[in-house]
Amino acid sequence: MLSQRANNNEDLIIDEPIKEFSSDIDSLDFTILDSISGLDSTYDSLSTYQNNSSLIVYPTLADDVFHLIPIQRVKYGDTLIVDLQNYIYSNNLDINFIHNQSLNIKIFNDSLFIIPLVNVNQISPLRLNINNQEINIMVFSYSENDDQSIHLRDKEAIILKDSHKSNPDNLVLNYKYLPASYSNKSLMDNTTWILFNNSILESKYYHIFDHQIRVMLPKPINDGTLRIFSIDYNGRPLQENHTNISNSTVLSPTQNKSSLHFSNMYYVLIDRFFNKKENSTLLDDFSIDNKVNFHGGDFLGLVKKINNGYFNRLGINNLILSPINTNPDSSFRSDIPPYRKHMGFDGSWPIDSRDIDSRFGTADELKELIVDSHYQGLGIYLDYIVGYTHTNHSYYNLNPMWFIPNTFENKSFLPQLDFLNSEVIRQVNSDIIYWISEFNFDGVHYSSTENTSGKFWQYLNRSLYSEVNRDNLKADNQIINKYSLQFNLSLYHEARDHFSGLNTNFQNLNNFIKTNLSELGPINLMGTLTTLQCDPKFISVADTHIDYGGVEDHRVFVDFPEKVVHASSYEKLFMFFLMNNSLTGIPSLFHGDEYGQIGIGEADSKRDLKFQNKLNFLESKLKNKISRLNSIRNQYPSLSIGDFFVLRESLDYSVWLKSYFGEHTIIFFNLQDKTIQLNIPLPFESKKLISLLDNNIIELDNSKMASIVIPPYQSGIFLLDLK
């Protein structure tokens, strides 16, 4: 959802200076290029890229901003396109590169076109000079015969964060190498690259041993990311290892309390949360089902609960407000039989891009809400509808050329904006900047972005740096591209089916997580969640009320569940929460999930919030466990930014290790109706295990092996007490 700002000061650089560069396409040797199959696709890509490039004048920046450029992956015979404007914000990019024996490179429209020249698996550093900054892009090219099942081996090799020591003159970082279960090879048999931000680290700053890497960074150290890339003798890349550095030491919740890496979020559905003042503007239409009418929740009601400590007790430190733009006063019929009437009670039918819906409150009340949130230690973010408007919106009536024929979710009254139109890009950008600047939001979450364009996100990113006071934005809350702004939907879809019991296979889930970390980065700020707004609630699926295949419109009104039947459904939901809180990203609670609110989709999944006096025993128990889990997540960095390693797995259970410089946690899941006993090998010698959820202690007879008993449908976290 939100992404990290990388520092553009990189003073730990490569071994030898780059002496010769070229940006001239014609100067490249195309003898080899002409002989490979990728040439035609390269020309096609260039042509397509040129034709699709909108002529947009970006906002002027005071200085260049360099973000972290992730490793790039390309198959032999394919062409890789890297748009540098996604990572480098500048008024002008002057790009030069040194010739590479393994890669053929073109530059066009601030993009790199890369073709592998060798049909083998390898990592190659691409050395560039951009606006007088020497940077390196790591490119993993793989054989055309490689199926890219690079994370599917049983117990593949991995590099784990072991320990660190901060000395007056340097920061010492130790990493432990665990070879693959099928190999006795050492780290010396691998090809390993170490970078600080986008620059290859000089060899004098690190040592590689058989099963250890030691990095010694001289102080003072600019904020940034230490990155370790390694590929084994079989050409299989290991999981990347990233270490975030802040204030000349490793990132930690004690030193970096405001970092989003140690935070979570709660999505507030304003209309269904709490009502403080009588609302006389609700639609008096008895043909409207109460489920889709406004229920009266408002800003002042939310303020009351904030000041009463509701979110502090829940362990929440950031809120996302549902959309607050003015919505229609009338209802509209669904395009789906039986064509029931609906209303935009959730703020999702905007008819004005800068006015606040009076049913939620006034501008002054919104400002009071934000001030009180900050006073209580809560960041506050706005959910903003990007991709469409309502037909009653002035944009639709005054500028019909701004829209495309498509509609949102087959609702004819919600036309989609055309983000290939430069006027649309500028207008939507201006509206977003308005909300951030006028009301001092800490950031914005963007909804309905499916039809947006890369040019729009590039324009918005530069606007945030040029038009918004940076002090208004959290240090690690800068936006890179549209993907970093969204929830981790692919992980959500995989995990919801798994923990609900629709497709239980921990081996598949674990492999998916490894692939997901490979694609998004081992440390990222993608939002993780257990509920998607219009989906059925997870607990209703786990309780067999419905599945995720979609719900007919009439079921929301005439055939909806009233309660959870199976106690195990609450435990399954907690497992889902535990997974999200044990992985990198920002765990996000959707309205009502803290106690297991039910719902079969659409309006039924957006019921009024119940507070403590209305909860039953199992709901209250779940809420207390989640509150404890949120606090644990905010306290232990191994969960949020530690390395991920699978210790044991089967179809129905799994045990993970999360490792972060002397702090190592074990997360376990038993998704079956019987007790299991497991012997867990420990990569780090320990004398006991401490349960973080209930403080129970397991003394270990063997410092390298733990024996644990897991009851049916139970999960938890152990902290290793090291010898």
C-alpha cells in the first residue's frame, strides 16, 4: 500500500570507477543481437513503447530522488524493459552505461531494453551513471529451459540475519548461511553480490566465509538498504536478504517507533462505525433495504471512540478512513437481477472530488478527527476512489471525453476515467494533493486503480515531492508505483482459500509466500489483509456460510447468516491474522474483523460495528488475542522485517522461522482437528522457547532441537531464548 523512501546519498561504492560509458544506441554491437530471437520483440517493444508514451510535462523537482531499484529478472530469448522513471524522479535523466558481456542494452525514453546474451542462469550487475550518480542494477537472467521453480526445493539454501554489533567506528553485521538439505556445499561455492542501496559494496567492507558473511560498514552510515544477492553452483538464486539501516544502525522499533514497518492499520467504515450526532439527512425511502441505506456513523462518533482508547487497546497505530467524498442523495438500481436499489453509504459513489459528504460531518469535524488521532498516536490515511466517478459527478457531465465506455463492476452509473488522457492525469493528481495538503492526512490509500496508467503514477509521485511539504508525509511513506500502493491481493487470495479450508496445503502456501517475497522484495510495505471489501467475510467462508465464488445479489438481503456456528472458525481467522502479522508488509484489519464479524459479501459484509458489551464469549476472546498479537507485531522486528524460513511443513501444518539479528521467532500452525507433536530443528542454539501470546515456557533438553505439541486448530509464536 505504501512504500519506503530510499536515500539518494550512496557513498559506499564499487571497487573500481566506471571509466567509459555509452548512451548512443548506434554505438552498440548488434552482430550478436541480430542473431537472437529477441531482436524482433525488441523492435516491437520499442515501437509500442513509443506509441503509448503520453506527452506529459511532469512537475518540477528541486532535486533528484533515487529509490531502490530491485533485482530484474529476464528469460533468455526475451526482452526486459526497465522504466527508470519508476525509480528515479528527476527533471531530466542523463543515462550512460558501461558495456556488459552478458547483456545487450538499449536506451529509449528513459527506459532500458535488456536482452540476455548467454543461455544460462546468472546474476549480472548492470553498471550505469545517471545524472552523475554511479548505480548498479542487478539482473538475473535464466535459461530458456529453466521453469523458474526457484523456490520450490525442499529446504533450499538461505542466508539469515544472525547478529550485529554497533561499534564507535563501524556497524558489524553477521549473516548465517544454511546450505540446502541436499547439498554440503559452502557459501564459498556461490556467486555473491553485496550492495548498499544501488551501489556495489567495496570488498574491503565484507568477508565471505564457508557459512557466514560479515559486513563492516564505516560510520556514519547514510540511511538505506544493504542487499545480499547469491546464486548457488546449480544456478539457483537464494532468497534476497535485505537489511534496512537507519541512524547508522539496523532498523528497530525502539529506534524507529514511527516506521510503518512496525505498524498496522485499521480500515474504518465511517457510516457503520459509531454515530454521535443525530443525522436527519438519511434517505426516507421505505423501498430501500436498511442494509444499503446510510446508518448514521460520523466523524464525531469516530473521534469519541478514538479518545476513549478503542484503537489503542486494540494495538492499532494507523487508521484508514473509508471514502468521504459527497455521494448521491438518491438510490440506484443494480445491473444484476433482481435489480435491487443500492446507495453509496460506504462512500464509493463520488459525485464531487473535493467536498465532504455532510452525512459524515464537516471539514472542521474532519480536522478535529485528524488532530485527535495524531494526539492519540494514530496515523490517519484516506481511502480515495481513483478509477471512476458517479454519473452525477461534474467531471462526467462537463468532460465526457475524460471517460471510457467501461463501467466499474458492471454498474452503469459508475463510468471509468481514461488515464491515457493527460487532463485526467493532472486533475485526479490535483485532487489527491488537495486532500493531503488541506487536511494533513499522513497518506492516501488508493482504491479502484485497475484502469490507471504508469504515467499517472509517475506524475503523482513527482507531485508529492514537488507540491507537498515532506514533513506532512512519514519518512517511509513515499510512493514508488501503483503496485506499492495496493494491498497484497495475490497473497490474500492464496491465504484466504487456504485458512478457510477451501484449498488446504501448507506446502503450496509456503511456496507462494517465497515467490511473493521474491517478486515484491523481502522487506516491503504492501498491505496484508483478511477481508476484501466486497468479498464474503473470511469467517463466513470458514464457517461454510458461503464460498468465494461470488454471491447473488438477492442473498445479501434474504438469505444471510446470523451467527458463527463452529468455534474453530474463530481459530482459523486468527491463523490468518497470525500469518499477516508474521510477514513483511502492513497488517490491515477491516472493520469488524477484530471480533469475527460475519457477512456474505457486498453490503452484508459491512454491518454495524459491535462494541465490547455486545460481543459473545468467542468474539471477545478473538478480539483479545488479536489485540495481543498487534502489540507483539509492533514490538518484535523479526516478525515484520526478519528473514523467512520454513522449518517444517505438511498439508495441514507448518512451522516457520523469522530471523533478525539475535531475535529469532518460531510461528506454528495446526490446521487440522487433531493434536500433533513435532520435533523442530533449530538453526540457532537455544535453551528455551517463550510463548509470546501467553508467556508459557518450554525448556529444551537439546539446544538444536525443539519438541512442541500443537492442539487442534491452534497457532502461536515462540521466541528463542538463545544460549
